[in-house]
Amino acid sequence: MIEAAGEDALLIRFGDAIDSALPAQIAELCQRIEALELPWLVDLVPSYTTLLVIYDPITINVLDAKARLRPLLSETPSADQTKAEAADSRLIELPVYYSEETGPDLAWIAEQKGLSVQQVIDRHTADTYQVYAIGFAPGFGFMGQVDPSIACPRKDTPRTKVPAGSVGIANQQTAVYPKTSPGGWQLIGRCPTVLFDEENLSLLKAGDRVRFVSISREEYLAQGGQL
Amino acid sequence: MKEPETIRHGLRVITPGIKATIQDLGRKGIRHHGLARGGVLDLRSAGWANKLLDNDRNAACVEIVLGGFRAEALSACEVSVTGAQADVTVNGKAVEMWRSLQLAPGDELAIGHARHHRLIYLAVRGGFETKDWFGSRSVVVREGLEGAGPLEPEDILPAGSAEALQGTPRIAPPQAWQWLEQPPVLGLVPGYQYHQFQPADLRRLVTTEYQVSDESDRMGYRLAGTPMADPPPGIVSEGIVPGAVQVPGDGQPIALLADCQTIGGYPKPGIITSMDCGLLAQQLPGTQIRFEWTDVLSAQNQRRLFERHYHETVWSEDGRSLHWR
């Protein structure tokens, strides 16, 4: 389904609910749109179930832009096909130093869930996550789905300062804060990898897969992590 | 924003006022990294500031919030001041807004407090050649990129051209500023979750007035009015554009503007047209605004007409009117 979202954007909907098959399908459509090198294309913003296509309304009107994109939608591969393709999508490993000193909510989650701290870490590192969307802040990737046994709601009162690299959980989502910022996610550790810089922009992109790897304090510091 | 001392062509900021920033038409192709579009809030005023100087359409200017700006010319340069009405002086002598002004080296340009509206634009011949990020000079303060802050005293703003304009000074025709004095009625294009809103709430949106609240910045303006009775619940986060009107659970709309986040999870009944985003952005807290439904093609036509006028008109010899090529 493709509809106008104001005078310079079209919103393509792939579904109504979060579905792990969608990021690959949306990423694939992005690639096919980019391959056309449309001179009026300004940006593509993928999210969980949608792709926002931003265009230059001075060069093309809404009807022509829709007409140009519509044929691509009917060519969209089925979910089964994209599931197979998803296996080839980029897998990024992010090292995390899980600890009390870098994850102030780690012990709280363990207690709430009746788990040991090590079990929380094991469950967070066991799964491979989909990057559903980049947003909130530059390079901030919304990832899911977190094992329900460690899923927990956002803090009632967000922290005014979450240190850069902090790894958090909010419901069934997980993310790394690329920069120090306010934030309400439950923090379980810190990642030394640079997720956003002005030259390379966002390390993660929607459609990527991510696996977290537990590292020691020494490894964290050796990789440039800050305490 | 500070540039090396060697740059001697352009302006030196004496007092920038609160939250003055450099803006052009915003960034392209970076929103999927989570970076905002940025860009001037008021397309019309900023466009006229550049048009008065025959600048490139995308030339960077200073967006001054509520006035209170002073700068010294480091060299001969030509400037223009548009937007909210304010007392403007050169070396203490009153000058008009909405026209081209010659500054000599050492001249002090002072822009007083804005009356009735919020934003004032200062353009220079050739545009301000400050640092750029991703192909745009627009500064999005909240992202905290290196060097991307509001203007500070002693900042040097290099001008792109030393050449003075030929002929008599230009004076913008009344159409350049008359729109600002109209009652603020904002064109709203239905979109996003329009069909999920209750008919009574959609009717309320275009039949009641909303007040611009104190919580208004380049990211968005919070509006206060009769709250919607039954807005739809939160949605799965999706890409959003500046102009989108989102309605959180309290039923009070928030109009998103140039620095808004790239994705969001509140339902949205529609999107304000790009030209009327400027009209909203110009309103002071406490002002009443109204919405009026429009459609995408009308909004696109309005925007295109403005852009065509910019590109395809030339100044008459007396500098007082414009003619289509």
C-alpha cells in the first residue's frame, strides 16, 4: 500500500504489526529503488513496517512519483523468499561489557525476572537481532526481538544522562546509545564500538542483523571503551 | 562555528541573541541515519532574504529567534533582513527591512527585538560560507555534532561573495511580507493515520482554534486547544516528515518542524504544507492558529509557484519589482 504523507513523501506499508520478516523485505525494496537512481529521490527512511520515500516535490508531483514506485511493489518478493535472503544480510557483532558499573539496571532486571545476572547476559547474547529502524538519535538502531524472559518496560522517569555506548532494553527491543543523551531504557552494559561518526554516519542500517558478544572489562577498555 | 582569524570577508557576530543558527534548505539523503533534515523554518522570509541579493536558492542565512542580534561588517558586503518586524539600524541609523543594504567595513548592523512574530532572517550576498555537514550548512543543535551550535559572540561568518550588486538597492514588493500579517490559517494535508481518527475529532481539528504554547522550538510546536476526545493509540514507529501533526494520548497536537526526529510512534491526522510550516513557525506563544484541510496537489502547486518565482523572475532596474523571464 502506497499513500501520500504530505507534499514531499510517500509512505509504503508492508504490514500492521512488527514482524521479523519485514526488515529484509523493506531493505530489499530500498535497494531496488536506489538502483533506479531516480533524480527526484531525496531519502528512504525504513522503519518496522513501513518505508518512507522522501522526494523533491518541485521535480515530480505526487501522482507521477506514486506511478513510478507502484510497479516495484507488485514485484516485492514473498516473505518466504526474503526470509531466505535474510540469511545473507549483513551480520554485525557488537562487543558488550555487561557489568554493574556499565549496566546500572542489570541487577534490577535479574531480580525482577528471578534470574541470575549471568542468565540475563546469556539470554541477551543468545539471540540474533534484526535492526528494524534507525532513529531517535543519529545512529540509534532499534533492534528486536528480545527474549520475553528478559524484556522489561522503560524506566518511569528517564535518566537525564545515559553514557555513550550504553546497551539498553525497552520491552522486547534492545539498542545501543551512540552518544551520551537522555534516555529511559533499562541499561545492562556498554559497547565500545563507534556507532555513529560524521564521516561514516550510522554503522547500523535497517535490515542488518546484530549479535551481542560479552567481553571483559580489560577487553572493553582495550577497545576504547570509557568508564 | 569559529573560523580562523584570517577570514576577513563577511560579518563578525557581536551579540547573536538566543539560539540564532545558520540555516539553508536543509540536508538531503541522511535521514535514514537518524539525522534530522534541518533547514530554515520560514521558507518565504528566508527565500526573500536571498532573492533580494540574487543568491543561490540554497544559500545559507542566519535564522534569528526573537531578534537581539548585532554584528560588524569585516569588509564591504551586501545584506538583507526579512521576517518578523524589528527595528534595524546600521551604525545607529534606522534602515528598512525587506531590502538590500550596503555595509562598509566596520559598519555595525543591529537588529532589535522582534515584534508580533518570531523569526528574522539575515542573508549576505553569496551566502554565509560556514562549515557544512553532509552537504548542508544547516545546524541542528540537538544532535550535538562537532561545531554545530547556536551562534556565539565573536563568531566569524564568511560571506560567499565580495561583489556588490549593480544598480539601485532592491526593495521587496508587498507580496513578500503581506502573508505574515494574515490570520494564521494552516493548510493541512490528510495523511498517515487520518482514517483512524474519529470523525468528531477530525472536525474539531479544523473548527476550533489552537494556541501556540511556550514549548515550541525548531523540533516542533506544541499546540493547546480543546483536546481530541478519542485519539487513536500509539502506532508502530514509522518515518515522519517536518509538518506532520502528531497527537499523543492527551489529545493536544504537536506540529513537527525542520529539526524533528526521523521516526515516531504517535498517530498523525495530517501534515501541514511546507509554506504554512513557515507561517506557524513565525507565531509567538499565545497566538491562536487554525487548521484548514487542503490536498497534496494544491500544496505542491503552492510550493512550486514560490520556487518558480524565485528562479524565473528578475529584478527591474529600479529594484522595486520583479518580472518573469
